[in-house]
Amino acid sequence: MTNSANTFKAINLAKEQIDALESQLLKRKLRATESPCDTKALVEGRELKAFCSNDYLGLANHPELIKALAEGGKNYGVGSGASHLISGHSIAHERLEKQLASFQEQHIPNARALFFSTGYLANLTAITALAMLAPQKSTSIYSAKLNHASLIDGIRLAAAQTQASVSLFDHTNIDSLSEQLKTDQNPLKIIVTDGVFSMDGDLAPVKELLKLAEQYDALLLVDDAHGFGVLGKLGHGILEQGNICSDRIIYIGTLGKAAGVSGAFVCAQATFIEWLIQKGRPFIYSTATPPAIAHTLSKSLEIISGDEGSNRRTQLNKLIRIWQDEMQFSQWEKVSSCTAIQPVILGSNANALLAAQLLDEAGYWIPAIRPPTVPNGSARLRITFSANHSEADLRQLIISLKAIEQQVMEKASHE
Ligand SMILES: *Cc1c(COP(=O)(O)O)cnc(C)c1O
């Protein structure tokens, strides 16, 4: 036996790096819940009021969806057994994809949808496959600075595979994007943006971006993870809300947030979807999601665009308005957001952790969000609402937040 302490360096490196994260207050911690995702969570034996999930419509623990999951299990078993192109593609997937395409058909001509097990996978697949449409070194990708990590990773992978050029733009001021597109000689240009920015809650200027895409013959990829299910009268998302229609939009929605279950989809005109099926490696080489999940999602989509979905969106919008009215007197820095994502910016990691801890002591579950999820110096509480929250739940939270704001400010001023 060799002396493993001398040869096994990786474990020491790992320990050092983790210690460094701890000392920068950047170490993350898993907490296991003992209850279904809802407005109350049982965590480590305590019941906390949760304002941190993305279950905006309160469907994650919906009795009809629980029933649909059991029914799906009965009809299709528990595993798909293979990737979609081998034998894992079920009629339950097929039906779901048709429903998803019908949600966007007024916004994307000749729309077809492709279902994925996660949004992360959908983004990796869509961006890498689209970038491959042009020869090496002839794709330009324009990415909004605050895009979700899965878009960033999809872009990194695409750039590594195709030598695409990548530039960033500020979604609140797209003049520089316009300047760059003007001189771009590449045959393939892809503009990539979150629909609703996941940590700020504001919306991308999709109409203006589409105008640029049309002017400079670019594709526009919109990741509507936080808009699907909640935006628009029928909950079909940001394109419905903006009354937008274009065949150059690649729309991505996720199904583990407002839809309450799991999974994601890409919706685009059929030719692009055909290309993803041919060349999208993360799609091709991954086992299909259990059909029972697709079956459950079909039911979720029915709820979303029906009366119940509409009532749930009404409740959610009521909560957002109360928050906007009540919190305007708080000194805490907020982002102007009209969605169920309402961040309170605390700046330092220490302040964000302190606020999260004080909230925990007051019986709330709202974790601190720190870099690299958000830019350095903008650590925050990311407060989110669900249609299952009552007006009273929210008013209580606001009272607790105002008390905690006082405490955090006093502590900060003593440092
Ligand atoms: C959550 C999220 C994703 C990832 O979706 P998953 O289904 O959770 O993998 C992608 N994009 C954005 C903007 C998100 O917020």
C-alpha cells in the first residue's frame, strides 16, 4: 500500500475549497423537508411558513394531480425504460407535447413542442443544437447578463462545441445589443433571455428583442420558467401576455414551477424541433421521464388554462398588489417586479444570512440567496408567493419583515 495521504491530493483540495467557501459565508446547506411542497413546510421537526418555492399556483400538492400521478403509474408503470428515441417515448409524452404546442400555437406559427425531464436539460439541448445549425465559428450568441445558470451553461457548452462567439447584454438597456447586431456578419445569431428574470422577478423586453431579431435575422430564445402558468389570461406565459407572435421564437417553459410537477419543454416551429430531435445530445442520450409524470402534467395543464387556474392567478395577483402597496415604505432595496418573485436586496452575504436566520426564528422559510446565483454584493431574500397563501399569511409576513429590517439595520450600523 502506498501512503494515500501523499498521493490522494484531491480530497485535501476539496476540504480546503469547502473551508474557503465557509469563511466567505458562501457555503450552502441542504435542508430536508418532511412534508409536501406547500405554504407550510415541516423542516427538522418544525413547521415553517414557506415563501420560497416556485410553486406559484399552489399545484405541487394538489389532490387531483396526486390522483393523476397514481393513475399514470397504473397505466404506464414507474419507469420509461429508455431514452425517447429508443423505446421510452410514450403516448402520454405525445399527448402532453400536443397540449403544450397548442398553448403556444397563436404565438409561434406551426408550433411543435418537445418534452424534457428538466429545464436545465431543455436549455442545454436547445442552445447546443441550434448553435450547430451553422458551420464552426459562424454562430453568435447574445445572452442577457442575468440569465439563469442553465442558459449560461448551455451557451458555454455550445461555445465549446461550435466556437460560437458569445456576448452579454443588459436587458434593461438593449442599445448595446442593437449596436453589436448591426456589425455582426455571422450567418447565425441567437439572442437568449430569461422571460421573467429568476432572481429579480422583472420581465425581459421580449417585444423589443423580437424587433431586433427580425431586423438582424436572429433567433430569439426565451426561457419562460417563471412565466409559464402565471402570465397571460390563460397562463400560457409571456408570449400570451405580450400578445407576441413570431416564427423566430424558441420558447422554453418549465413544468416544475407553476405547473407544480416536474419537467420542461421547448416549443418552436416544427422544423427546429425536428432538428433538436436529430442533434440535441442531452435529449438523445437521456432516459425519458416516467410517462406517469407526463400524464400528471396533462392534468396540470387542464387546471392551468381552466377556471381554477384563472382563479389561482387572480389570487396570486392580489398578493402581488398587497406586497407592492405595503412594502413601498420599507427602506430595503427592492427590484421593481410585477411577478410573484419579490426580492429584498441585502447586499452582503452576512446581512442576507442574518435576515434569513431571523426569519427562521420567527417561523419563516426564506433562504438567503448569495453569489454566484446573484451578482457579488447583491445577496438577498428571494420572497415568492403561491396562490395557496392567504392575504393574512402575506400581511403577517410583511409585519415580520419590517421588524427584522429594523434588527438587521441596527446590526449593520454597529459594524
Ligand atoms: C428553474 C429554472 C430553470 C431550470 O429548470 P428545471 O426544470 O428546474 O431544471 C431554467 N431556467 C430558469 C430561468 C429557471 O428559473
